Amino acid sequence: MAEHYLPENLPTHIQHYIDGKFVDSVGGETFDVLDPVSNSNYATAAAGQKADIDLAVAAATTAFTDGPWPRMKPRERARVLNKIADAVEAQEGRLAELETFDSGLPITQARGQALRAAENFRFFADLIVAQFDDAMKVPGSQINYVNRKPIGVAGLITPWNTPFMLESWKLAPALASGCTVVLKPAEFTPLSASLWATIFEEAGLPHGVFNLVNGLGEDAGDALVKHPDVPLISFTGETTTGQTIFRNAAANLKGLSMELGGKSPCVVFADADLDAAIDSALFGVFSLNGERCTAGSRILVEHAIYDEFCEKYAARAKNIVVGDPHDPKTQVGALVHPEHYEKVASYVEIGKSEGRLLAGGGRPDHLPAGNYIAPTVFADVAPDARIFQEEIFGPVVAITPFENDDEALALANNTKYGLAAYIWTQNLTRAHNFSQNVEAGMVWLNSHNVRDLRTPFGGVKASGLGHEGGYRSIDFYTDQQAVHITLGKVHTPKFGAEDASKIDY
């Protein structure tokens, strides 16, 4: 086995960033951080508690109420956002290297995440400059206009899969809107998040606008959700955690945006471009190590092409290169953490009694250590099987046949989740009818997972609450205040006046 790769200048201790300073936890608490190839601890991180969240929220609150950021003109904020994007692009190689080391994401895929993060900041810089609000007029009588205002301190809780890029999805619109933020990154992958502080500082973001508290969800995350001075929570993660956040946010009636789990269908009809569908269906579940919320992890194939699809799909899956995340040839790297590896491995074993194993089935022979699982393909999976119904979040896929459009739709909707759906057919009528009837927040027709940043992102059912993306992100982080002005004489019923009875209501 090749010598374990270690990036240069790797930190041995990761701190919080509060009010422009790197600090440890008030009580000195820490947790260990490991890399998923060696599963050895390479650093400690400050473990945030309620006291640390309180300090971060206080700094963010002061920056919002007394600082310049919410009061800047949109163009001024946009200049800072573009400087942030420049800095992210300039550090692309370093960001990708650290992300790969920390998360196990293949290096070629990690490079794309850094560029996407930069594009998020450029997009929202453009959006706030172009943003305009509505005015509604009744000539000679009344004018009504909308005054858009940033809401306040936004609590951002992000996941461990593609962490840097997904943090940018929340940071860019929150900051663009004029909010201040407290970021709680996933405890499995705190490394790349620690780079934001320096990037923001060098771009000219005022102190206190961005604050970062590392820690466990049950400690730092819980305190952030319950804090009375945090009116907004944007969360990406697992559905059960989302339900807990929903309950804990109720006392303070917080605004919530939650993108949760998924078990998305990839539906392949007999008239599809089979080669293109196979390319997409492979990429859609095995890229990002299968650790992607929108993974098309249930593949539904029309019976007429089912055997051919399964044969070709399994043959390709067996050829996927599993290996060291830093090797450019690697297509599937190491799963993020041994706890997650054990979860995915347990589903592989469950699948062996629920489907016909066509590829994979466990650890690759050439990788005796690390959190590696070979791309695993199960066919003939029943709709009530656990591997058909439950989110695995790894390189595991279930394939099931269907006879007609009605059965395909019933199978596609036969899950508690509703995040994404992928549909492959040349029939235009079927494509549009199916996409409008499938229970999914996002649909890709004859396309793999590429999202225009102007479109909404989010799910239905157990896959989420609310949408972000484009103007919907601006809507989430701002209040829209309606202002009403009478033009001309004010006609108000004269309660208490002597001639009130003569007034025409």
C-alpha cells in the first residue's frame, strides 16, 4: 500500500473564530479529528458548548445592530463577496487538498467543489446588485412598496459531505443579504471550514459578521438552534436531526430552511438513450463516494430493457477505480468516518438478503485498511426492502424493474423522501407528465445532477422544509416589509364623530 499522504502545514489544533479572533472553548473542551484513510487522529478541535455559542451570537448581534455590514449599499457588499470568490479561486489547490484529506473525497471531485464555492459568492454578489422590490400603485389613491431588510443573526449548520462548497451555499446568500452569521460545521470535517476566517478577513468583511464554532450537534448545534437571538436556522443534514431542530426552534418561532435526506429515484424507460442513462445513473450514485443527498440510489428500469441495463451497469460499476483520495485516477475514495463506514457496511450486508448482488459487496481486496467500500449494486430489490426505503449515503444502489408508467410512478413515490428524481425517456409527453407527478423537489430530465444557481433547491415530504437558491435564498434571509401610503385625502371611518352614521363604509 502506498505511503499515506499528508498535506503540508497541516494544523494540529483547530479553533473557533469569534469576533475576529481565533479562540479555544471557554471551558477548554476539545474533540479528536481523524482522516478517513488512516483513521488516525491528526488534530484536535475546540468543542463548542453553550458558552461559546453565546459569545459568537453576541458578537454577531453587535455586528448586526451596530456595525456597517447590514447598512452597506448592495454594491459595497458585492465588492467584498467578489473578493471572497477571488480568494477561494486562488486557494483552489490548497482547498481541494485539505478537503480530500479530511473527507475522503477524490481529489478530482474536490477541485470542482472549490470552484463551485467561488461561483456561489459571485452569483449572490450579482443578485443583490440586480435585486429590486415591488411597488403597487392605485393612481391618485395609494402606493404600496416593499422594503426588504436583513433579518439578523443567521445560524448555519452544515454537513460533512462536500463541506466547503455546501458552507458557501449558505454563507454567500446570508452575507449578501446583510445578515451576520454563526457557522457550526460538521464535526467530522472541520478542516476546510477553518479557512473561511482568513479568507473573509482578507476580503474586508468586518469583524463579528462571520463567526465559527466547531463542536458536536448535541452541544454546539443544539445551543445555536435554541438561542433566542438567532431568528434563522439553515440546516443541511439527516432527516431525524432536522425533526429535532424543528421541535427545538418552535419556542422562538424561528425561520427554518432545512434540506434533509433523500432516496431519489432514477427512472429509465425503454425508449431512453441507454448509454447516456447508464453514465448518469453511475455518476449519480457513485460520485462523491455516494455521500450525496441527491444520489439516485433507487434505479427503476422498464422491464423490456431491465436485463441489458443491469448487465451493463454492473460491468461498469466493477470497473470504477476505488483508492487513495489523493490519486487523480481515483473515482471513489474513503468514506468520511469509521462510524459512517460501519453504517454503510451494515446496509451492504442487509442488501445481500434483499437483492441479487451484481457488483461490489464489501471492502475492496486491495484496500485492507481505511473506510473503503466497493461500488455495490443490488438488482431485483422489492419496494419494501430496507435498501430500497432507507437512506444509505454510500456507494450502494438498488435496481428494481417496472412494467408501465403507472407502476414506475408508484415506485418512484413509494418512499418517505422527496428530494430529487431523474427521468430518462425520449417521449416528451411522458417526460413532462411524469416529472410533474413525481414527489420530488427537483427533477432532472435526460440530465445528470447539474443545478442552475437561479433555481430553487430543496425537497418535499421528509426531504426538507422550504427552499433556498436564487431569489428564494434572498427571501429567506430578509424580511419583506410592506409600506402603504395614501395619495390625496385620507378616507377613514369617523368612529366617535357626531356624523359617523353618515359615513359610507
